[in-house]
Amino acid sequence: MRRKAFITGIIALLALPLGALADGHEGEEQGALSDVWIIVPKAGMESEFNAAIEKHVAFRKEQGESRDWNGFRVVIGDNLRPVMFRHCCFDWADQDSYRAEESLETISANYYETVYPYVDHAHHYFEETDRENSYWPEGDATGGPYFWVTTLKWNADAGPGPGEAREKISQLALEHGWGEAGNNWLWVTRVGGEPMVMIVGASSDFAGMADPDPDFYTFMTEKMGSSDELDELFAQYRSRMKSVNSSLWMRDETISTPED
């Protein structure tokens, strides 16, 4: 199965000379937000950090924290030091309830005592999932443990055009069965920090990361009967784009607190 194929199609098309991480809970209505912490250990203290973070994660489990956290490490990318922790999925009001939990004060104190001495810096964001324009079925297809994350940034004066094109391309992909053909993708927008949009693809192994055959452009052109509309949408999508960067993350069960 091709897990990052939609991303591959998006990124490949960005380079053409034209005239590419959500938990499923079946039966539940999910919130759109994820809580994301990215922690970078001090250079030369990675071993100490890793030992400390495992102890802290175990402590969080013992305290009965209501949120489950998935821990991720970079496998391929520009910087291999960051460690990411994600909780999905909730709404804004849920954050108030979470912050009121009595155990958080004890958990925070343990973090600063155990982990913080080895931390260079950290970032805290929320991320909003666009499920309407994603294909992210529950089960093994999106279970990872590998996740390609491609980060897209536009210039401040880009306007609504690229976002509108992204939505239209996604809806065409859904309409013409790119997801049912063995591909998955998840659109995520960062809340806080520098504005950016991310597209995520899941894979159970490296074999699933091979380029699809046919590729996205060929598949869609055949389904639509012409490439004219797709070419126009991609030209609009990449207009005023500032940067594209991709990383492969792997879920690390030793620093995760999955639900029972």
C-alpha cells in the first residue's frame, strides 16, 4: 500500500514547469485540535535526555493523566535531535478541563526536575486537522509507525488562492478515488508560531514509501480526461510559496502513553 503517495504527487507537481498525525476513535465525534510539544535536547546530552524522558513518561502514566501522548523521533530530515509529543483529538473547551486536573502540577514538577536539565529548548503548538479534505481511514492503513510530514509555507501576501486550490485538489482526489487506490493523506494547520500547513502520510514500513504507479498526476489526468484543470490548480497552489520541507517521523512506544 502506498502511504505517502499523495504527498509524493503534491511535491512532484510543485517542481513541474506548469503554464507533495490523527488518531481514530470509531463511533466518536473527534475534536479538530492536537496538542503538540517539540523538545530539543542539549547537544551532547542526548543519552541523558532519553533516559530522563522515559522516566518522565512512566511517571505520567503512574499519575493517571487523562491525555494519552504519542512520542515521535525524526528518522529522516534536516535535524534528528527533536522529539515530538502529540495528543489528539480535542476541542478548545477540553483544554480548560485538562488544565484544571490536579495531577498536572505534580507532573510539571517532575518534568522540570527530571527532563528540563537536559533540554536546549522546546516549542508548544496546537494543530488543527482538516478532515474534510483528507483521506485518513481508521486502522492499519494510518497506524504507522512511520509518518512523512511535509511542511508548506507561503509568503504573507499569498492571499486565499493557495488554500482554495489545496481544498479543490483534495476534493478531486477524494472524488476520483485516489484514497481507495491505496493512498492516505492528512492536512494539518499549525496554531501558534509561524503560519504553516502540513500534509501527513502514514506507512507501516519503508516499502510503502515507494513512489506510486501510476503517480498522482497520471492517475488524476486519466480520471479527469485532461490535465488542464489540474495544471491550473497546481499553479494557483504553489503561487507565492516560500518553502517546502519534509521529514520522516517514527512513533516511539517507549516514550508514549497510549490509551488502555
